[in-house]
Amino acid sequence: MNIVVFKVLGALGVLLISIGIATNKRSENILYLLGGICLLIYSFYIKDIIFIVLQIIFILSAGYALIKNKK
């Protein structure tokens, strides 16, 4: 794949997480989850193990909060 695709995914991830910070509680975890997935793909591309682990923890945390808030 082209490097531009991965850079766009990384930028999209940052944008989604930033929008999640500025939105209401209901949709923030969905945006965090989507942004985290985009950044996880990017972090695999750049092969940064620290960033990969961070994104996995971030995604799990956002997923847990999303499930917890639906109950």
C-alpha cells in the first residue's frame, strides 16, 4: 500500500479523537474507538511497538467505556 494511505489514516485517527474530546459523552467513545483503530493501523505500519501497545490499551478502554455506558 501507498505511504499516503497510512498517513491519511493516522491523521484521520487524530482528527476523530480530537472531535471526540469536543463532543458529548454519548458519541465520544465511538469516536475514540474509531480514531484508535485508525492510529493502530498506522502504528503497525510504522512498526512502533510502544505506540501499538498504547493504541491497543486505548481501544480496549474506549470499548469498555462504550459498553459500560450503554447499560
